[in-house]
Amino acid sequence: MEHLLKDSCRMMWLAQGQTPTYRTINRFRVNPHMMEFPHILFFGLRAQ
């Protein structure tokens, strides 16, 4: 993911030019409070 944010124009646009490190991405991935977030996001986007 870190590599994509540096090399892919589409991913750079989605990230608004920010390039988080692998540590930042991993902290987000393993945070217990964020385990429910992908489900909420998926169902929220699907309902629109």
C-alpha cells in the first residue's frame, strides 16, 4: 500500500498527496477500534 501511494497517480489522488509509512498503515490495521470500520464503510457506501 505504501508503494502504491508513491507510484500510482490514482492512489496519490485518493490519498490527496499524503504518503503514510508502513508503520502508520499497520497501526490503523491492527487498532481494535478500527476492526468494525470496513464493515460500516462498506454498508454505508452500498446503501447510497
